[in-house]
Amino acid sequence: MLRSSLPQQDGTVQVAGVSARVTIERDDRGVPTIRAASLDDAAFAIGFCACAGPAVPDGHDAPCRRRAALEIVGAQALPVDKLMRTLGLYATAAQQARDASPQLKQVLASYSAG
């Protein structure tokens, strides 16, 4: 059952958004090792592993699906949502985004594109 949730272990997936070949190799537990020619390509690959878009075949990592499952929980998640709002995490993240260097913003954009 647990193995069925692991990402694709072999094969090739072609995606737009990288400037050179990127390889993602996984160990027996599905943990990725990424090799890329640039920081932007590596960030893209990390984003791809974290939550690939709908056009990517089944087998990618599942945090986005887990997040969707949490949203389905609804009212049970309300206490956690209230805590996050009380801590001001959104405002802190927004401020950090404004203060980020252009290089960091580019790396984050590459991650998001992945």
C-alpha cells in the first residue's frame, strides 16, 4: 500500500521550463537526488518533485494531493487555520517575499514553475 504512493521510479518525462537536461534519481524509499546544470533548473526539478502539474503523468510526489485532502477535512482543520492566522504567518511570508533578493525571487519562480 505504501509503495503505491511513491513517485515514478524510472522513465523519462519531457517538460518545458528547464534550460538543460535534469535527472532525478530515487533511492529505494523514493527520496530524489537531483542533478542539474543550473540553480534554476535544480529549483524547477525540486518543484516538480514536490507537486507536478496536471499534465505530468501519475507517479510524482503527492504533497499537493495531501493538501487537497486537508481542505476536504474542513471544520476539523479550523483550529490549525486559526493558529496560523494568529501567528501571522501570511504577513511574515508576504514581507519576506517583498524583501527577497532578485536572485531568490528567480529561484522561487523556477521552483513554482516546476
